[in-house]
Amino acid sequence: LSNIQNIISQSSCVAVVAIGASMVILTGGIDLSSGSVIGFVGILSALLIKNGMSIPVAFLIGIAAGAVIGLLNGVVISYGKVPAFIATLGTMNIARGLAYLTNGGKAISGFPTKLADIMGTKMFGTTPISILYVLVLYAIMFFVMTYTRFGRRVYALGGNVKAAQLSGVKVRKLEVGVYLLAGVFSAIAGLMLLSRLFYADPNTGSGYEMNAIASCVIGGISLSGGRGKILNTLVGTLILGMLTCGLQILNISTHWQTIISGLVIVGAVFMDKAKERKAE
């Protein structure tokens, strides 16, 4: 039981990033900037806290910074007609550069103990509170994506852009909103990671964007857009977390772990495409 709790706790940050990644992929897009947003938001908030700002205010500024980067992605992609891959690749480098510039490329440590309590608190004596954060966020987004007009329009946009436009969906504004929310979820993950590690580094979050996308694909979110359930993304995250944990328990080399994880991702995409061909 304790090992299962550790897997969920360690996967919590990726799970939060994957919420935003799911929405983006459902529209038929991609976001490669989320890992860099984690690093930038983490070190920005850490620097503010270190300089005496209260933790809630520093966190709000960090979330606002993530929202701005997400907004930039959305505007460039929707209004600038730049392919999502290229646009988010650019903001990935911008956000990582900002992470280095914020504190001169230096790591930050030595925070108030209240920061560690955000992720270090235990429920019922043993269960990490990060599990509660993840469940609450997924419950909210499940409701939003299933029962609200916004959620239905996201699926419509990913299914058929022209049909969505003819149905009255303001495609550009919707795309901007989705990428903005993706930036917000990446920022939240960055703050969770800062609290858990009790340490901020410009390199933090590197590779998280790939893990988030992999979680979506393994959970059945179609890379073509328009198909998949947000809760399945959580399942995909846990599968990826269990795979990593299992390979570590088996004392498999980290190099082989990376190869095996890559093979699982390719296999998941292959199965997704096979389902699409069968449906056609």
C-alpha cells in the first residue's frame, strides 16, 4: 500500500500537467512548453518567497506567469497560424531561458517550512495530500469536459474544425483558452514540485512534457484530436508511474528504462492508429 501511495504521489505533478496536455491534444494540438513552464514558474516563485513575499502571493504570480506563456502559445497558434509544434517548441526554449535568467542560472533553497507542508502533509496519518490535489483537479476537469459547453466545444474542435465553426464555435478564442489553461496547469505542477522538492532549479521539469503527452496517449487520448476521456489520462499517468517504479525495483538500468518507456509510448500510438483505421 505504501508503495502504491508513493507511485501516485511521485506521479502527481505529471498527472496535473497531463490535464492541460489532454485538453490541447483533444483540440488536435500539442504543447511542448509545459516542462519549461514548470522550471520557470518554480524558480520565479522560489525567488519571490526567498525575498520575503508570502507564499500565496508568490504562487498566484507563478500561476499568472504560466497563464501568460499559455496565452502566448494560444495567440501565436490560433491567430498567427503557426503550427502548434513549432510555436510551443519556441516557447519551450523561451521559458527555459527565462528560468535561467531569473536567478542567474543558480538554484534556490532554504525556504520557510510552511512551503514543505503544502505537499508534505499526510491525510489519515499516511496518505500524501498530493493525492487529494490530483483527485480534486481531475474531478473538476471531468465535470468541465463532460457536462459544460466548453468541454463539448473542445471535443467538437478536435473532431472537425469546419463543423465546429459552422456550429457557432469561436475556434480562435477556444484554442487560446485551451492553451492558457494548459499553461495554468503546468504552473500548478511547478508549484507542487517546488513544495515537494523544497528546492528550485532552472532545469526542473525537463522531460515532463513528454511524460504528460505519453500519459495522454497511454490513457487513450487520440493524437488526432476529438477522442478520449480526461479520467483515462490519470490512468495513463499511473501506468507510466508503475512502469517506472517496477523497472527500478527490478534494478533495470536507467538507460534501459528510457528505452522501454519509449517503446511503450510508440506501442500506445500504434494501437491508437490501429483503432482509427478499424473505425474507418
